Amino acid sequence: MIDLYYWTTPNGHKVTIFLEEAGLEYKIIPIDIRSGAQFSPEFLRISPNNRIPAIVDHQPLTGEPISVFESGAILLYLAEKTGKFIPSDLRGRVKVLEWLFWQMGGLGPMAGQNHHFGTYAPEKIPYAIDRYVKETNRLYGVLDRQLQGQEFIAGDYSIADMACYPWIVPYERQKQDINQFPNLQRWFERMKAREAVQRAYEKAKPWQNTPAPADSHKILFGQTAQTIGGN
Ligand SMILES: N[C@@H](CCC(=O)N[C@@H](CS)C(=O)NCC(=O)O)C(=O)O
């Protein structure tokens, strides 16, 4: 059994997609990041960066239960545990890792800043909005080129696809026209049609559109080292 510390965000969806694809048994433990649940001492013991997702695997391949934070590390851990969605040959494996890390260091953070300045920032700062809309657009172009002539990002369907897909779902919010990226669009439709992906998004429903507390903006975007007790 795996405990998944989860909220209904792109990084949360990555892990439900894997768990659904692999058919692993798991329990969702909601961490409402809008109300500050990510700062509880119990959660910080598992996820010291006070962010979802995180997992506790109660039956690892060896030894005591193990916790993992960071969505890329979780996907890799689960792929290694199950022997699924990552090739075992050297070259195939490197390809998947390249695109997994590309998502973790590029697409995720840049699209995240795009959401921040385009949606959440109380002040609309044209330079910041433009910077992240353009950078997201460049990354979409990179992915579109990579998908030319292939069905999935790094060869066979893999954790690289699972990492990227939830960050393309909000393409409209990111002010991107997916029609400009035909290879990416075909891949997107292929991903969306997967039953496991649909089940993963179903899992989010009980918490989606629930009212956020009045001070959620401050909780999510107002933290410093001092407020989290880091200095
Ligand atoms: N690099 C981390 C990013 C995780 C992350 O940013 N999680 C967000 C939701 S998508 C979160 O928990 N935010 C809570 C906060 O900012 O306090 C990962 O991929 O796991």
C-alpha cells in the first residue's frame, strides 16, 4: 500500500497517473495547500520542502517503509519499483531521464511562473507575463519537435510523458495555442484518451472547486525562510 500526499495540481496528477497506469494500491491523503496543511510537522517529516506530492511506500522492495518527495523522484522510484514505464537498456533509460529532468527543471517551473504572473499575481506585470508566456511557448516548440515522428516523448510510453502531460493540460491558461504544435497536439490527445489518465483526473474531483480560505493567497505566496521556521 502506498500513501499519496496529494493535492489537485499538475504535480499531484503526475503521481496519480503513474499509480493508475501501474495498478498499484494507494490511498490519497489530501493536503490542502491553500489552507497551509503543507506546513504541518507531520507532513514536513515526509516532505521537507513543504510541497506536494509525496508518498510513503509501506511495502518497498526491501526494508522499512520509505518516503519520497519531489514528483520526479517519485516517478523514478515507482518506475524502478515496478520495472514499468522506464526502459532497462542504457540508451533508452537516458532518454527518459533527459526528458523527465527537462520537465522538472524547465516546463514545470516556467509554466508555474506563467500561471503565477498570468493568474495569481495581484499586480499584472507585463514584462513578467510576457517573459513566461514566451518561455512556455519556446518549451512547447521543443516538445513539438521532439514528438515529430514518434508517439511518445522518449520512445515508448514512459514517466517522461506522465511528467509532462499535466503541465500541458492548462495550455489555455498558459496563453498557448496548441494548434500551432501539431505533434504536441496529437500526443496530447493520445494521452488524454488513456483510461488510466482519465481515472487519475477523476480522483481529483472530490477536492476540485472546493472553496479556498480567505487567506490562501498569503499562505501560498507569502512564505519566507523565517515564516517556515527555516532560519
Ligand atoms: N518540484 C516539486 C514542486 C512541487 C510543487 O510546487 N508543489 C506545489 C503544488 S503543484 C505545492 O505543494 N505548493 C505548496 C506551496 O507552495 O506551499 C515537485 O515536482 O514535486
